Amino acid sequence: MSEIPKLNRWIINPYSDALFFIATPVISLCVLLAANQYYSSEKIALFVLAFFAVGHHLPGLMRAYGETDLFARYKVRFVVSPIVIASFVGWSVYNGHLGFFILLAVWDMWHFFMQHYGFMRIYDLKRHKPSRLGSRLDWWVTATWFAFIIADSPHYLINFLERCHRYGFGLYTWIDPLDFLVVRDLIFYAAVLVSVIYLANIVLEYRNGVPIVIPKLAISITTFSTVYIAYIVLEDVILGYAITALAHDVQYFAIVWIYNNGVLKRSKRAGKRFFRFLFNDGRLRIVGFYLLLILGYGGIEATARATQNFIVYDIVKVIIATSAFLHYYYDGFIWKLRKPEISRNFVEGHRLKGETQTPQWTSKFSDWAFRMRHRFNGSSYFFETSKQVIYFGIPILFLAWTDETYSFSDVSAKKYLSEMAPTVAKTHDDLGIAYNRQGDIQASIRSHEEAIRADSNYAIAYTHLGIAYSRLGDHSRAIMYHETAIQIDPDLPQAHYNLGAEYLRGKKLGQATGALLKAVELDEEYVLAHKVLAQVYLRKGDAKKANYHDSRARRILGAKLTERETMSAMPWATGTPVE
């Protein structure tokens, strides 16, 4: 019997794999949690978005349009897709129909999980002859974790549904909250069941002499645990996005370098000079090269924001959204491991057809599905075109249909969210704000009190409750709730502002001044606090300080109007634009 050749079980080596693939999610988590001590989650997300998330679209596009054989194989797609997608996105932005952002929001998360699935397959293929069952279980455990995170993270779900409401996506018209809670439980049980089967298969294979793929298990643990912390434990979905996006982007850049380096090793024709200059072993030029490209391509968004020109920024929205669509779409087929040029550069000496047979105890349906999948993937242009219709046409038509049938008011939408996530204090607090704007103060009070019952330390609900009582004329109770909010969170500028405004109503100018100055100390760009301070100082007869705070408010307001508009450049990523 011939001896099985000793193979490299790592994509690069143990240390490089740990840094660029396995530990990357954890490193991203730690770095951005540390950054969040000094910067807001919105600013962190926008930075990651501009200089990593947008920039990482570029390598795939470079390969699509720079690799001759690949372009020739998918020429029609690469020519037609940008035209169709850019036209659709441009028309949507021009007419204010931004429902396609909802499609991108889901696709972004799915794209992240599918990249992880790709890493699992690479490590598994390096084991020599993985089973087809193992491949399917890799996919199912990844897919169920994806569904679990979406459904079980109330904060991600609420953020997503808020954007649906903002963009007129009629999701509220056909999903009952109570039904969703049942679906969420079923997804959880499905994820647990698949995970148990997955681990059982590992044990069974190990007993049959198949080695356990430690790197695959390690990257799964770091990825899934990081995503769980980012979207469920942290309760800050914007920061959660930034964490997963940064991890995804670093891994993507690293794997692209591995691919290009593999191409260089195996092809004497590949880019004779420039390509070899970048990707030759031991060279770091690629780092600087890609860094410049990322900064240039990603900086489009930051540059447009700096121009403060909304027409320019609308154009940039089209460019970025089109780039995102193409990235998600192209990566779905140009990086398939079953393609020889991909498996050859990632897995030395292995091909998918070398997989072992699935154990006999699996169902005949599984084998049939496997054969049909391969037939479908290698099929004619007709079937490939059908896939594009499924990918794009059905979601777009669905969004258009729901947009036409959407009729939920802000109060109805917020009530729906509070029923969808009854344990999340924010949903009840937001409903209270909606009732307050509608003029139903008693309903507003009940909702804010419900928020406090859901989370007694949710400070902002107390100050919102104080606002409601102030509108009823109960100023003493309003002051009490504002002070309670400050006791819970002394660094909450809204509470200090509301307390100062309440003192001003009672003509307690000294106490009002102290509270309002504390508000602007905590938030130097608090427009309303500067405006009210101007009124206070005017009543005190201090025209100089009154003019200072009034002019300060005007300058900040002008800048914030621009920022509020530009924050929505990629709202599927950063969430609902800041109000």
C-alpha cells in the first residue's frame, strides 16, 4: 500500500493562519471594543465601512475584469450585470425608492457566513479525502447559525425592521409577531439539532480513522462566538456590524493574496512583471499596493461626505451600492472551491472529485440532491440565467410589491416592534416617543413605564418619561425622572438637557445653567442645549455668552444636517441614519 503523502494542513502556516484567519474575528472584536471607549459606534462603523468594507470590493472586481480566462468564461455576466444593476440603483436613488438596501442588509450577513463556509471547506480539503456528508454539514451548520443570529438577536432584528419601515418595505403587513416568536424557537432548535449532528459526524469519522480538522473547528469557534457576542451580547448592532465587517475584510484580503500567490507559482505567463512584483514570495509590496487601492476606493465615500454636495453624494450612493451588489454576486461564483483554478491554489493536490463517498446510512435523497446540484452548476446558459432571475428579480419584485401595499403609521410600526421584541426596552421606549409625537401622552407614559419594567437601568426611558409628565404639566415629577436618569447614567447628555429645560420653565436660571452646561460638556455638539443656553444667558443679561451659544448652535446645525443626510450612504450596514 502506497503511503499517503504528507500535506500541509494550513492555508499558509500555523502562525499566519492564526493571525489572518482563525483569530481575526477575536482580534477585530477586541480592537473595536477598545476603540469604542473613545469613539462612538457610528463613527467606528463609518470608518470600517469607508476604508475596509468598500475597499474590499476591489480585489474581486479586479479579478473579474483582469483575469483573462475568467472574464472570457463569464463575459456576458461581467458586461451586462454592472449596467443593469447601476441603472436599477440609480433609478431607485433618484426616485427615493431605497428598498434595495434591505436586500443588501441580508446579503451582507449571508456573504460573511459564506466566506466562513469557504474557509471550512479549504481546511477540510487539506485533510486529504473529506466526505460529501461533511461538506453538506459544514454548509448546514453555517446556514443555521446565520438564521439563528438573525432571528435570535432582537437588536439586529429591530434595527433591520426599523430600516424596513423607513424605506417603506411592507414587512409589517404579513408577519404576525406571535408567529415569528414560534419561528424563532424553531430556528433555535434546528440550529441545536444540526450542531449535534455535526459533532456526532466528527466523532463517527474519527472512529473510522479520519483525523479531526483542528483549524476548521478553531475558526468556527472564533467566528461563531464573535458573531454571537457582536450581535446578541453587546446589544449595539452598529458596533456589531463593524466588528464582523473588519474581520471579514481582513480575511478576504489575506485569502486573495494566497490565491494570487498560488497563480504566480503555477503560471509563468501571469502578469510577467507587475503581477510577479506584487505577489512574489516574501514580498510586502502587495500590502502597500492594496492599502493605497483600499484608501482610494474606500475614500470615495469619505470624500463625497466632505464635499457637502448632496448631488455628488447621491452619485456616490449609486457607485457604492452597485459595487456592493457586484461584489456579493461575483464572489458567489468566482471563488467556488469546486472550480479547478480555485482548489488548485488553495488546496495543493486536492480536488472535490477526490472526496470520499457519503456513508451508506445517509438518505438516497441526499445523493440525488448532490447529483442535481452538480448538474445545475455545470449546466447551460439557460439555467445560469434562471439563477440570476432568482437572485435579483424575485427579491426586487417582492420589495416593489410590498412597497405598494405598505400603509403602517409610525405608531403602528413601533407597536409592532414592541410586540416582536417585548423584552427589549428600546422598542417600548420608541413606541412611547411615537405616542408623544401623536399627542397621546397617557399612552406614551404607559410605554415608557413598560420600557423601565423591561430594563430598570435603561436611563433614557426615565428622561423620556419625564418629558411626557412635563407635557401633562406635572413638572415636579418630570424633574424627578430626569434626576433618576442622571443617577443611573451621569454621562447621558439628554437627561441633563431635559433637566435644564425643566428648570428654565420654573425660572430657576442658576440650576438651568448648570444642567445645560453639563449637557454641552458631555456633548459639545448638542444643538438644542446650546440654543436653550443662549436663552438662559439672554434672560440673565449676558449678551456675549448668549451670542456665543446661539452662533455655536447654528454652525453645528448646518454641519449635522449634512452629516445626517450623508450617514445614509450605506444604511444596510450602519443602520438607521442618525436623527
